Amino acid sequence: MDYLGLAHELKSALQTYTESGGTGTTAIDQEKAVAVMLEKYEVCCDLFHGFDWTIWKTGSPEHRLALLPAAQEHILAQDNGKERLLQSVSELSRAFALAVPHEKALAIRDDVAFFQAVRAALAKRAHGEKQTDDELEHAIRQIVSRAIAPEGVVDIFAAAGLKKPDISILSEEFLAEVRGMPQKNLAVELLRKLLQGEIRKRRKKNLVQSRSFAELLEQAIRRYQNRAIEAAQVIEELIQLAKDMREADRRGQAMGLTEEELAFYDALEPNNSAVKVLGEPTLRKIAQELVQTVRNNISIDWTVRENVRANLRRLVKRILRKYGYPPDKQEKATQTVLEQAELLSAEYAAA
């Protein structure tokens, strides 16, 4: 596996420079790259104004890793700090790649390594998050530093100074550890990533539940980004959201519903006052019958075959009428049930 991603392209550029003997057009292009590199370097330095990272150049790999939580906190405390850092370090990286092996590039190698490490920690994807085109960043991290961590990879939890949690349950111990972090903005960022990862997993199983949690997360983060609430307050809100997610998992078990049945139960708007009158036992029966009906009538290509879809819609409405589901709520419930059925069909197809 070509772990460097763009290694071939960088190697070609350096080879051209070497063959030209450092003269001619290539040398001129490199001088331009050096000028751009130094400009972008100043931008990155400005982002870390007032932050001392000298231990990065002198300390052990452990000392370097221990510096990252405070460095991330410094960036996250600034307006749009994370976005500005991600862009600035990316631009610096591109110029640095073209400027190597110029002496001015080598002179700032350790600083670029530090910027890259902070960027990697902030950009690190949570479990299940979509991959992005990060080949260049891999390449530059390899060029500028091989001692960020034993394998040269920044772990999101190690970089935050935390033990790796069991993300699937967001345990009480881990949430307490996050609450006690001195770097409050970093704690918010870490919780946001973890909760987004949890919601992404749930989106494949339970449409209504994932939408609800996603809205709550977005609202809390928006208020925090607008400085409407302090970091400490949003941490409490996000920890409560994590606990609510855990409680949602137990709810299905307590009601005697499978994961699939709970998803259809939620699609029936059980908290709506008009629907609530049916009572939990009836709604539970509807959910169970819906799962069975969907399973019996589903096919991999049902979403693109209108006649199959129309038939399923008719069957769903028949079930709702059979149990006395409120007529004025039937259309919306049917639509949500069909959307939930699409998730189920995708899972079946994948399996």
C-alpha cells in the first residue's frame, strides 16, 4: 500500500530538481514555493501566537504527544480556529512539499511537523466518519516527522490525553474523564466527534432516532459556536445527549422490541398526543407487524420499482387503519415507515 499517497508526484518533482542541478526553471519554481511556504508559515505561527511549543523540538515522542491537548485547546478557543488551522496547515504543507530540500524548508521542518500533528489531531475522523482525500497530509507527515507517536499516527484520544473509550456505549467513566479535562474546548470537539460517529451508526438502523439526536447535537454546537453558551455548559449538554443515546438503546429492550421493531415504533410518532391514545401495547403490535410485512415484501431493487413501492405503501396503510391509527396522521407515518423500510432494505442488501 502506498501510504504516502502522493509519494510518486513528490518524488518526480524532487528528481526533476536534482537532475537540473538546482538551476533553470525548476530552481525558479522552487524559489517561488519557498516564498509561498514562508508566507503560509507566518500565518500558522500567528495562529499559535502566545503558545510555546519549543518542547516539540527537544522532547521525547511522549512529550510531543502530551503537548497536543493544550495546542488543540489554543486553536479551538479562537473564532473559526479549527477551520483556519486546517486550511493554513494544508496550504503550508503543499508549499513545503515543493520547497524541499531547500535549506529554508529544512530549517522549519520541526515547526511544520508540529503544525501537522495538531492538524492531524483536529482532523482525525471519528469511527464511521467518511474518508476524505488526505493523501497529501499523509505524505507531508511522513516527510516532516516520524516521531509523533510510535507508528507516526496521531490517535484522537491519545492526542486529547485520554484513554481510548468503548465508543459504542460512551461509558460513565469516559464521560466523567471528559468532563474533568482542563481543555474545555477540546472536550467539546471530542464529544462532538464521538456523538456524530454514534449518530452515523444509528442512521443506518433508526431513521427517526438518528434525526432527533442529530438535531439536538446541531443545536447545542451552533449555540456554542455562536458563543451563546460557554464550553463547560455545552459539555454538560453533550454528556446528557450521550446518556440519552444510551437510554434509547435500553428502551427497546425494556419494551420487548428488537432493534428493527423499535425503529418502526419510533416512526409511528408514539409521543404525539393523537397517537398516544392508542397505547403502547397497540403501537408495539403495529411496529411488529410492519417489520414482518416489510421483510416479506422487500427486495434489493424495491426502491426503484414503483409498483413494489406502491404495494408496500398500500400494505402499510392497511395495517395502520386496522389498528385505528389516527387518519390525519396516516400519510406522514406511512412516508416515514417507507423511509425506514429503505434503510432496512439497504442493510439486507449489504448483508
